[in-house]
Amino acid sequence: MKTSERILVTSLDIFNQQGETNVSSVEIAMELDISPGNLYYHFKGKEVIVAALFELYQEQMRSILEAPLRSDSHALTIEEFFYYLYLIIEKNHIFRFLYRNPMDLTDKYPSVAKGFSKLMLAQERCITELLAQFVVQKSINATPAQCANMVEVIGLVFSQAVNYYALKGQDLNDDGYLYKSLSAILFVLLPHINIAEGELQRLQDALANHAFVQESSL
């Protein structure tokens, strides 16, 4: 692995564990057992490291968000939709330092603030389109206003899950909170979902057993 890649991987891990605010460039260099000068050669300051990590996060998120909307993609089932949501929140988990103190982070890094806003709008747009498809397929019974509320709830859960479960004292290294978050979303959507009982049961079992690893066409 190249030194620049090692710096990003190590920085991501330290930021996730301690929070970006509590970590300096010198501490990152010490963790890597390299000189601060060597670190500076690759990334001229912590803000550049944060920007690079956020760009990586954006690229990976865009790939996930756009996958089911490609012209060659088949229409998702409700089960696949929740797997899609799992992929999104799992990516948030991998870059969870971004959600630890998001307002502080965006105040410090204006470029991150701008990117965050665009990414959240893209997420809302993609989920809105998928819900509209489910309404047409009659696997979800909901008005446009109700779908808009669902999109809001999903966005709130995704953006606040890290802080909510951290405040409850849960170990965020354990991905169990991801399934709890998805279960909360299912609870909100459940009155509107119209699918076969067996499909719904498989979905509920996957969430309850933390076993959302399956083959997917996404």
C-alpha cells in the first residue's frame, strides 16, 4: 500500500475512534510511524486529509445511490430496497466521523459543507424515485406527501444514527446499530407496505438476525 493510501486509511480509523477534532496531523504521523514532514509531503495539513476522505466517501456513495436508477437496472423489490438502504447506512458507518459532529465539521470545512448538501439532496432524490416506483408497482400504498415524509424520516435516521446510539453508550464499532436503524425505518414504512407475507417475514428476520448479507443486483 502506498504511503498516501496508508495515511488515509489510518486517518479514517483514528477519526472514527476519536473524532476529527481530537486528532492532529502529528498524531496521525506518530500512528503511522512516519515523520510529520513525510505526512506533509503527501497531504499539506489535516484539512487536506479530511477533504480527501470526504471525496472518497462522496464517490462511493454516488455509486451506491445511482445503481438502482441505471437504465439497465431491474425494478427493486421491497427486500432489495432495504438492502439498498443497508448499503447506504453501512457506508455512513465506515465514514462515521463525518456524522459525529457534522455541524462543527461543516463549519470548519466549507467544501465539505457544500458536498454534504449535494449528497443529501442526491440521496433524497434517489429514494423519492424508488418510492414512486413502488407506488406504481402497488408494493407501497402512499400519497406523494406520505412518500415525502418517508424520505425525511430515512434522511433523519441516516444522519443522526451515529450520535443517537453513541449517546446511548453503544459501541459504534459494532454494526448492530445499523440494523436497529433499518428496523426503525421499516416500522415507519410498514403500514404502507403491501407485499407477500413471506417476503415481509424474510425482511424482518434479516433485520432481527443482523444478517443483511445477500446477493443483490445493485
